[in-house]
Amino acid sequence: MSSVQVPAAGFWPSTLTARQAACALSDFVELRVAARGVVWSCQDPVSGRTLLWQAAVGDAARCLTPEGFSVRSRVYEYGGGSFAVSGQALVFVNEADQQLYLQYLDRPEQQPEALTDQPACRYADMQLAPCGTYLVAVEETHGLAGVQHRIVSIALDTTEPGMPRVLVAGDDFYSSPRLSPDGCRLLWISWQRPHQPWTQTQLYCAGADDRGGWQPALLLAGGQGNASIQQPLFDQQNNVLALSDQGGFWQPWRESGGSLHLMKGIEADHAGAPWQMGGCNFLPVDDRYCLLSWFEQGFGKMGLYDMHANRLVRHYLPEYSRMRHLAVDDAFFYCIASRPEQGTAVVAIDRRSGVETVLAQTTTSMAADQVSRPQALEFATCAGQRTRAFFYPPSNRAFRLQPGERPPLVIFLHGGPTSAAYPVFDARIQFWTQRGFAVADLNYRGSTGFGRAYRQVLAGRWGELDVDDVLALVDELLERDLVDARRVCVRGVSAGGYTSLLALAASDRFAAAASWYGVSDPLALDKVTHKFEGDYLGWLLGSLTEANRASIRQRSPVALVSRMKTPVIFFQGGKDVVVVPEQTRSMVQQLRAQGVAVECHEFPEQGHGFRSAERMAFALQAELEFYRQQFARISEGGSGYSPGGAE
């Protein structure tokens, strides 16, 4: 009588291929309301282009971006605010030349026409003026004096692209130029080095004068320091609203009596860190109600807030776990919404009935009952503090854990590090859970979505607190008996790669690790970083003075190679100007000299963050095979299980 060998967790076959997982990474980027319905941007994982689409309830979606164009801004390198819509007019930033182009939604046969011809300049975060004759934008100039930023106005005249008119200049950084509905007030945010937009910013407002210009600016918020203000806007009565973390969370504040006052209600972050411009996580509907999105224990919520009664009066989209880029017209609320078991969607909500309509949705290549769902974890870490993660158990209809079996673990570490992991469908996570892995997506201290104190605690302690949280996560999952202690892997992208490498130097409990264009020498990174992040490393690591460099070297993976024994696989872009290839090559060379098992894949045409589905698929499959090789060696050493099966 023959017996069928059941594959061990981590070796389960799956119909979700690496290629399918990579192609499912397409995402909606931004959304704006139009004369009919909404316009949104979406990245095509096959071509790498970012395209604009339009749809309304009852209409099929149509692509607006012709061949030869891709909509993406490079201001501050991370962009955002790459297009603006008013009525039938659509203005966008073309990725190749970073210039502004105008097209009309009701003239689909016409090609976009250039509004600017400034090869040394980039543009972002535009708003079309209510009068319809010009727009305001953030301009970034690259010249002999270095990189300069200012706020400009640009005429909507394509017959002869003219020179932008400078409205505001002198500060290091700007974002969010916004005009009031009556055109008589101009808002903007600025900040100075060494601050980041999530540490300290100022909100200014200027009134129009009688000569077609602007009066001297007034500081509305941020004068006391230690507050980050983002997403300023006007309501229909020309009053100012903005998100500020002065009270401990990014919450809505509203103008009254010439200053901003907290809209009391939900003590929670209503937005993440503004790495990209153009975000919208709250929006006044009329003079009484405001549409809000916020986070509770990392899960996104959305509702209608009564500004007079200071309370929520209605919740929307309860099945979704992240809502962003809110928009509104007379009949519908709109947003980009994500959920744990389905692809990201552009959703319209009928303002009267609350009925939801999905206008567009990304593909998942998976049935909903196959998807592993996130479980929120909060647990103790060092110094009596607490940290957070999302845990995804293995999920595959064809297989289940055998009695007494525990799955291998893959820890995901997000980049930033001032960023976050969200409990939404991610094909990369499902790629692992389908094969019998558990996944833990860690929001280590310093992540966003949990208030200013949680975010700011990483200042000067990057490479310490985040590493402590990784080790605390492993301890927590082992204490709960959820994973196999001998098959724990850690992977990170960019800043997360830095943390994953340091975790290997801090502990030998890991079976394998992966660094996706991860930082290995932060001091070298400081020499090549761009203006936007020019002081970020100093904030994360502490002073970059010579006196502090010894401490920083103790948090540099390249200086701690002698402590690392864990096999590592590296993925690196040959055109990466953030984490240059030399960093990864040096780590690989030194680890090999130490006798550590290392595998390295460098993709010559990729930059910081892989945009090619083909490269992403190759890397996912290579990472899986690398981990399985290490597990097989553990099995040969007497772990008591056999991999079994084949994929």
C-alpha cells in the first residue's frame, strides 16, 4: 500500500505564479473629479507607463493617455500631483520631459499640447484657477545654483508656451498651492532644511491685491514648530482647512477667526507621510459636512463628519481597509479604495443612498476564498513600548498544515522608513502564503498611521528600534506558537533592506534573508542623496558629524559583516541612484569572503524600485528558491520534516 507524501509548508505548489503576482502589482495612483465622473492614474506593470483613465457611473472606463506619453512627476524625485482637472480641461506632467501638457476631455481626437518648454524644470501639484485661464504649480529647477523650488503660475495658452510667473520663492521646499473658489486667496505649504514634510512645515495664505498680484503672505499655522501640516484646501465658503499633527495625530483643522482650530472628533492619523504631493484624505462636502478617511489600528476607515456637531454621522465602505484620494461632486463621493481580499478599486458612492459602484478594479488572479487575510498584532518591544504588525497565515485550498506542523515565516519590512504597511491585498504577500509560508508585515516604530509620537520616536535611532522590533516580532510569533523557529526569514526593500541586514548582525535566529536594493552603508548614501532627503539621514541616525560617525558605523551593515552568518539574496538595480549598485556589490563581496552563502541579481536597466513585471517575477521566484534551498539544508541537518512535493 503506497502513501502520498504531503509537501511541507513552504513547499506547497500554487497556481499563483510569480508572473501573475508581479502583474497584479498594478495600482491606482491618483484621482480627481471631472466634469463627468472622475479621472485617475494607473501604472501599467507591463509597459511601465502611467496612464490616465476616465469613467462615470454607468459609463465604461476609457484611456485618455495616447501613445508616447506617461503621466508622472519627478519633483522631489517621488512626485505626486501629476495631473489636474477642471471641467473639460486636463493638465498633466509628462514623465519623459517633466513638462506640462494640456488636453480636453471632450476632444479625444486631439493630441495633448505643451504648456511649458523649460527643459531644466519639473512640475507637480497643479491646480487650475477658477477663472480657467491659468494654473498654479510647484516648480523644481535644476541649474548651476543647484536645485531650487518655488510656486509659479502658468497661462493655459498652448499657442506659444510662455515663461512661468513666480508667485512664491525663497524657502527650501514648497507644496500644495491652492486657490480659493473665488480666486482671491492662495494657500501653500513650505518647509526648510533640515526638516522633512512629516516633521515640521508651515502653512501660508496670501490675498489677491487690486493689481493682479498677491499681498504679503500671512502665516496661518506652523509658527510654533513641532507640527507637520499637509493637504490644505478651501471649502466653498473660502475658509481654510488642513491636516495638522499639532495635537498628536494628523487631524483636520478649520479656519475660524483668522487661525486654525482642531475639528474635535477622531483622534487618529487621517493621512500617511507626504512622500508624494497631491494627496486628499479629507474633503468638505458643504458648509456642514466633511468626508474623512482615517486609520484605526492600521485599518482604514471612511465616514461623513458633522462639523457643527463634531461627530461622525455615517460610515462608508466597511469592507475596505484603506481609502485615499477622496473626491466629490453633486451626486457621488469617490475614492481609491483597497481591501484585503480583492484588488484596489476606484469606487463611487451615491451621496443619497450610499450605494457603491466600482468604476475600475485591479486584477488579483485569485479567488477571494484563497486569499490570506491580515490579522492585526500589537505586542511589547524594548523599553516598555509597543509595536505593530499584520500577520497572514498560510492559505491554499489544496493543502493545510499537518498536525504539529508550524509554517515558515517571512517578515516583510517596508521602505521609507517613514512609511507604512497596509492591510490590503498584496500579491507579493499572497505569493508566499499560497506556498505555505506565514507572512508578518511589520509596522516598526517610526512607521506612519499611529500618531506623531510613534512616527518621531525613530529620530536618531534608526537601525536600533526597528531592529529591536523585528526581534520582538519573532519572539511574539514563537510565543504564540504560530511559526517554525528554524525557518524564519526576513526581507526588506530599500530602508527595509537596511533593517533586515542589521537584524542578521543582531541575531542568528534567521534561516535566510533578502535585501531588495537595501541600504548597507548609510554614510555613503548621505553623499549621493537628493535635496528632498538631504537631511533625512541626519534625522534618522543622529548628527552626521565626525564625533557621531562611530555610533553610525555600529549601525552600518557593511561594517558588521563579521557578525552575519545567515544566507542572503540581493536584488539591485543597475541604474539606482539612491542606493547605488556599489553598496550591494560591496556587501556581496564581503559576505562571500566570510563564507556566507550569498546570491545576487543585478538588473542593469532598473532603478530604485523595480517597475518591470518581468524583473519582479524573476526576483520573486529566485527569492522563493533561495529560501527553499536553505530549508532543505536545515532538513538535512535533522529538522524532522521533509520538503516533499514539487512545484
